[in-house]
Amino acid sequence: MIPKNRRSSRMVVLGLITFVLPAASARAQHGQYRGPVDELRNEFRGRANPRLGGESPRGAGEGGDLPATPGVGPRRRLPFGSDGEGFRRWEFWWEYNKDVYLQVWNLRNRDTTDIIYGSLDFYLGRRSRLDATVTEPIGLDARRRFIAPALLEATKDSDPGVRAAALVALAKVKDGATVALFREHFDDANALVREAAFVGAGLLGDLEVVPALLKVLHASDADVAVRTDAAIALGMLGRPEVTPYLVEFLRKNLGSVENRAEDVNVAVLAALGVSGDRAAVPFLVELVHMGNLRSDKLRSFVLTALGRLRDRQALPVLIKALIDKDLDTRRAAALALGEIDYYSSEEIEVAPLIDRKAKWTEKDTLTHDALEALDQLIVEKQVESEKEKRELRRLRDIAAKALAHVIREDNDNQTRNYAAISLGKVAGSVSRDALVWALDTGYSRSLQSFAAVGLGILGDSSVSPLLLRKLGMVGEESLRGGVAIGLGLLREPAAIEPLLSVVTNHGGDRDFRGYAAIALGLIGARETLPVVQKTLEEEGDDKDIARGFSLAVGVLGDRGSVASLVSVIDRKPNFDEARGAAAFAFGLLRDNSAMKPLIALLQSRSATPEARAYAAGALGYLGDTERIPGLSRIARNHDYRIFVEPLESLFKVL
């Protein structure tokens, strides 16, 4: 029997139209851009039964039948150059995950493409021996003296949007934020403020708030959205003490037959993934093996959580899930396989070995015998470490081969697209060859563009000539946008000139121009700053230009762009997408000179409430104590094709 997506028309037509539109609900009146919705609306306008990029009624995709894939069903091709790609386009994945990748310039050494080990490793699945940064966050004194007092005052604002943004921002900068402050807003009359209070409590990371959050989570008569917010907040605490409570909740409630309760269970599964606590892995694997989850949505979120926890114990169930008949399951598995930690190995620390094994003389020197024993022990440890590295390479190759099979043979375009991203993270020659094939001869524009981004993530400069050739394809702006980002992630200097020509093409596609500008920032082409800055100033009245180029000046580190970014924030309400980008750009700049104008805008009586809310959000990004925004953990690498209404509003929180 040919597999079918059980929720295709309901989820795609109703759900995705709702969640991607700006200001989709009162709970999401501000936030960031989440995909090329305007183009999709134009693409499908006038069609009798638009599916907005969903699969065919049988779940196989557009195009003619191809030979069947064992265990999956007939495979179909999407004709190159056809429309109907919809929500399969790479831009949607990018907009949910860009928070991490836009930090690459700030987190890379000026003379290498290696990425430092640390918080970025958690997202990209990479590690490096380097420890160098280009910029430093706003200092403690600046946060304490200027940012925190302004945000504290804004939490008392008469406008709920301003109060909500200030609460989340205050949690990011930490100073002045207390559990009591957030708890007093748990019962606020405004849903947006309540949501911000829960999110802020999670970002704060204080266990004191756990009893209150658990009380809300277990309140079966409470609003589902509120319970969802409480669940995510528990996961965002990032504390292993919370994991048993989340596991216990799921054991008791996964069998519930009440439809809305499923969204709460989904949120708790998401919380386990967000928590980072690998102690939850055996339970999640157990859920997969049990095979009695009520819906494929729940199963896909189990797999997503396993991916986010990055534990290699999950590899067998994830690889097996790649041939499941359900689309959501395969998609989640394809994404999750890219998250697994294929690179970590035990570091040999000499000091602990000395403390444990050495024999000391009265003069605090090691005896000859002790030195010989220590040398032997270090050699043994090195051998063990090399064995582990070989085993990790073997596991990586297994995952890469499974994903390479998916990218060539799966009947679902979106699964192949997600596999392309994961191949970039897994890396290695198998991954590179599969991605090169997908970019050069792939089934669709969407697969080719995902492959371009995947090659950028993979980081192998040998593919640059192919990407440069694709960048020159006239009339393929969506594909070329993905290629531009791929070249940016590769930091390919040969791309600077052609990317700059795209930026300066004033009659060209505005989104593509923005992605080209961002790519210049990722490459570190600071010589292009005047052009990018001038474009933002002269064409910033176009919201698409304002959105892309605001991010570009942030990535480029143009501290002279503070006034332009503040201007973007202080625009009319229908600029919300650009405002979100400008607010995030301040988190890339991390410059003290931005504090004064943002605080002035926040406190301005003449500014609109929307502008003041975005100013509060920008201050939160500016003074964030984490290099990678903590809220990125919620949206990172999930299947955005599955619509869970309470979670979608969280993706838009500044």
C-alpha cells in the first residue's frame, strides 16, 4: 500500500498558513520572519484546491512514478523548475535555524574555518581545538547599570506587548530578574504576558520555580497553551533534576484520548529534548520500541527529542525510522540523525592521571617508576581514545550511508531535503558525494538548494566551484539564495564579487539580495560594509530589504549601523518581520553604543507600543548572557511541517 500523510490537507492548508503569517494570533504579535509566505500565496492564488507544498493525495509528491523503494513505496520525482515546492523550500528551514548559523562569524577565528567548541557545537554537531572569538558580549556592568533597570521598568508598562518583551529580555540579561517577578505574571490576564513569564522563568534556570510550573502543567482544566508554556519552561531550565518529573508526566498521560491533551504531551516531549539531559534517552528509546503511541505526531516528536539530546544510543531507532511508512516519522528521523554526536572523544587530561597514579617524593617530585607508569598509562589512554575515534567514524559512515540512500531513493521530497541538512552535519566523504550529486542532478530545486546549504555546513571547500557555478544560474533565485548561504558558510572568498553584484542589483529579487548580503557577512567580507549599509539606508523602506540587510549588517559587525537598525525597529507595524531581524542583529553586534538609543526608544512616549516592544527585545538580544540565544533551542531542527499551535507561538518570541 502506498504511504499517505494522514494529516496532509488539514495540516498543510489550515495549519501552515496560520503559523507563518505575521501576527497570526494575539499570542504572537511580535517575532521573526519564518519563510517566504508572500511568494507562496502568489504561487497558489486562484487554484481550486491549493495544498501549499503538501504531497499528493497518496503522499508521494508530484511527478511520474519511479521504481518502488523497499518498505517505503513508489518513488516520484518533482520535475526540475516546476512550481509546487511550497513549504519544502529551503528558506523555511533556514528561518527556523538561522539564529545559530548567523553567529558563525562571531564564533570563528579570523584565519580559519574551524568552529570553536562550546555552545555552537551543541547546535552544529562540530567541535574544534580552537577557542577564539571576534567580539565579546556586553559586560556585566553595562547590563546592571543600564539595560536591566530599563527593562525592569518596562515590565510595568501599560501595554501587554511591551511587558511581555521586557520579561523575556530581562531573563536573557539575568540581572534584575527573579523567580518572584515571573511568577507574579503566571496568571496575567493577557496571554502574551503569561507566555513571556513562563519563557522567562525557563531562561532564568532557577529550580525555585519548578513547583509552580509543575502545578500548571498538571492542571488538566487549564488552557492547553498555558500548560504547553509551562512544559517548555521546565525543559528550558536545563536542569537534570527536572527530567524525572517530565518522564513521570508522560508515563501517566501518553494514553490520554483527549485531543487537545496531545499538544501538552508533545510539549513535554519537546521539553525533554530542549533540556539537554541525556538521562532521558533510555525512556525515549523505550517509547519508540513500545510502538503504541497514539499518533505519528507524538512519535515524530520522540525522534526529534532524541536528536536534540545527541546521544548515540538513539542511532538504531533513528536509522530504522528512515524506512517507516509515515512521512512525519521519516522526516523527524532524517533531521535527528544530523544532531547525533559523532565527533566527541575522551580528552586525555594528564593532571587527573598524576593525582590518581603518581608516587611523590618528599620534595614534591615524581619518582622515576611513577613517571614510567604515568607514561604507559597515557599511551594506553591514547590507544583507547583512537579506538573510540575509529568507532565514531564507523557510526558516522553508517548514518551518512543511510541518509545518502534517503536523499536518492525516498519518495518524499521533504524527507530528502532534511536528509541533505543532516548529511552536512554528519560530514565525511560519503556525505559530500551525496550532497554534490543532489546539488548537481537532484530531483528538484528544493533538494538542490537544501544540498547547497548542507555543503556549506559540511565545510569542504572543494565543492566551492560547483556552488559558484550554481550561483550564476539566472532566474533561479530561490535556489541561488540557498547557494549564497552555502558559500557564506564555507567562507569562500571567490564568491565575494558575484555576491556583491547581486546585492547591488537594485531591480533584483529582494529576498535573494538579502541572502547574498548575509553571505558576505558570513564570509567576513568587511570591505563590502559601505555598500550593504548604504543599501539598508536607501532602500530600507522596503520591508524585505530591511529584513535581509538588517541581519547582514549585524553579521558583518557594522557598529556604525546602530542608527539604521533602530530606525528599522521604529517603523510602522507592518514591518514586524524586519523589526524582528533588526532586534536580532543587535545580538550579533553586541556593542555598547546601541544601549542608549534602544533605551531611549523603549522609554519614548511618542513611539508606538510595537516599536517599544521590539526595542525591549533588541535590548534582550544585546545583553544576552548566552552567545547563542536560549530560545533557539525550541525551534532548532524540528519538522516545521507539523503544526502544533501552542508551540508555534513560542517560535515567534523575541
